[in-house]
Amino acid sequence: MPSPTPARGTRSQVPGMGRGADEPVFREPWEAQVFALAVALHDRGIFTWPQWSEALGEEIRRARIAGDPETGESHYRHWLAALERLLMARQVADPGLLARYRDAWMRAAGRTPHGQPITLHAGDFEPIGHSGRAS
């Protein structure tokens, strides 16, 4: 069983994460979820911490080249992009599956009032127009 030790201390190394007792660690719930997903995928042996570091570093480099100042507000978007690339590289998921989940998430987010938890339903995974509705 892999040791969780490499993940300890990560909070202090991530730009934009809350550091004071009264500061939030994550700005949005999805940021906490993508963080937990990265740890869980590592624990399952999908990638090593050095592979994760390399993938995340590459995403941050791409973003900087594209003009992202990396102030911390987009940091977890880089985490998500790095996870997607690692999952595709290791053939855990393909671009179609990732797009399907992204589309389902966007549908669910679109109907959810601001500040409320986003909940996915089976219908969110249906292609647009499949059930005769456009949402």
C-alpha cells in the first residue's frame, strides 16, 4: 500500500490555497474534489508523484505560455487538465468519455442555482436531443 506521506505538506506548496485558520483551503467544492481525485488516483497506482508533478508542471507551463499569470485562481483547472492527460495517457479514460462527463457536468451546473451543490443525474449523460429536450 503506497504511503500518503508525499501528499502531506502539499497544501503549503500549492499557490492560492488558504493558509490561515480563517481562510478557505479551496475556493470552490470542485477544487477539493479534484484534489481528492488526484490523491485517490495516485493511491490506486494510476500514476506516481513524480509523474503527477511532471504532468501538472507541463499544464502550468502551457497555461503560462497562453498568458495565464498563475495567481492561484486557475490552479485547479491545471490540476484537472493534468489528471485528464494522465488518464488518457494510461488508457484509463478516452477523450470521448471525458467529454461525456464534462458535458454532463455542464448540464447539471446550468440548472443548479448559484451556491447550491451540483448533482449529476442519469439524464445528464444523454446526448443533447436524445430525450427531446435541449438541456
